[in-house]
Amino acid sequence: MDIAMPKLEWDESFSTGVPAMDEDDKRIFAYINELGDLMMGKADRNKFTKTVFSLLNFTLRHMVAEEAMLIKSGYPMMDEHAEDHKRYLNEAKNLYVKYLAGDSDSRILSAELIGVFTELLQEHIVKVDKPCGEFLARHYPEIMPHGGEGEPSWG
Ligand SMILES: [Fe+2]
Ligand SMILES: [Fe+2]
């Protein structure tokens, strides 16, 4: 019997109003869903670790790009925001290290990462990134597709 993980779906309730941020978030959703699929199937260790590494790598890149945009825009609560990013990343990294050390397996790591990233998507995006999107739209219009002179820049 084929058992599938329930999929996390991006919808407008996650939208920050900044297309570059939303596109990155959609990719994070996709990685999490991929992990869920891998967890249920019989993926080999290589494919699994590659997906986990891509997820961590992409999330780090996204957070760095987001922080850079916020700094450029003069966002006032940068420290709190960066601290929140660091907390999620460290948590995910520690779980990955535990797996690499042989202290968990792919099912455990998948479930743990799905937990961490579901919280990131539901708590951080909705409560922290969304207000930033509004700030960026007002103070850094170049980042919006039609808000300024330049092309949207990101990362
Ligand atoms: Fe953020
Ligand atoms: Fe973000």
C-alpha cells in the first residue's frame, strides 16, 4: 500500500508581498515535501543526504539574501530577525550532524526536519517575514517588480 505524507501547500496566507522571498519560500516547501516522499519510500542514502544538504544550503542562502535586503532597506529589528534565522538553522544543522554521526536514521531525521521547517514556515514566515515584506515594499521599492527604477535584485 502506498502511504503518502500530507503535502505542505504554499498559499497566499504565506505571501510576504515580495516575489523573490515568496519564490524562495515555495522552494523550501518543495524540499520539505521531497523529504516527506523520501522518508516514505526507499531512497538510497546518497539521494537522501543530497536532498537534506540542498535544503540546508538553500535555506542558508535564502536567509543571507533576505538579511542583506533588510539591512539595505534600514529595517530596524534586524538583530531579532537574524537571531531567529540562526536558531532554525542551528537546530536543523544539529539534527543533520546527529544523523551523520550515526545517532539517527533517515526516517528520524526527515521527521525532525519536517518539524523544524514546518515551524519555520508557519511561525517565521507568517509572523516575522510578512511584516518585513511590508517594510521592504515601502522602504526599498527596487525590490518590488514594478516598484522602482531597477530590476528586482536578490542575493
Ligand atoms: Fe526571515
Ligand atoms: Fe524568509
